Amino acid sequence: AGGAFQGPEPQSVQVTIREENGRAIGTFSARFKLPAGGAVDPELRFTFSGDFKATRNQTFALETSDGVMGSIDINPGGPFNVMEVNFNTEAKVGKVQHGDILLVKQ
């Protein structure tokens, strides 16, 4: 609540990332605040995975729950418990396609 974002305003976001043998495996689930009666689905869910790189910022391929492909960038913030999540998906009518959200780990 009250965090920084670009794109549609998130109402709630949950990101889970785990490491297996040098690979990231994760899930993203969000609900966005959109105009009432609009044609865009306020919920977005996707999974992502890929090899960790020897860089600060990480980029992984994603696939939404309805088969749309895209990418997610995960960038650590200044404090240890902050990260920026930036996602972009292929165009699909009625779906949120991009966002840039600053998350605080709880």
C-alpha cells in the first residue's frame, strides 16, 4: 500500500522466487485497481524461470496462466528487503500487459 509503481495501480501483489541448481523458479500474482465496469481483467498470474546471471539485475521468461509469453526483470533495491519488479507481456485484449512495481519484502 502506498508503494511506487508505473502502469496500472496494484491493489495486491505476491511474488515468490526460489533457486534450484542455479535457476530461478517463481510465481507472480497481482490484482490491480482498474475502473469499475472496464473491459480489462484486474487479476494477473504468471510463472517465470531462467538461469541466474552474474549480474545485479535479473531477467527471466514468463508465461501467464492463459498462455501469454513475456519477460520479468527483478532488480534489488537499496535496502535488503526492497526489489523492483518490471514485467511486460505480449498484447492480449482484456489483460494487463505491463507494470513496474517497487515491492517491500514482508
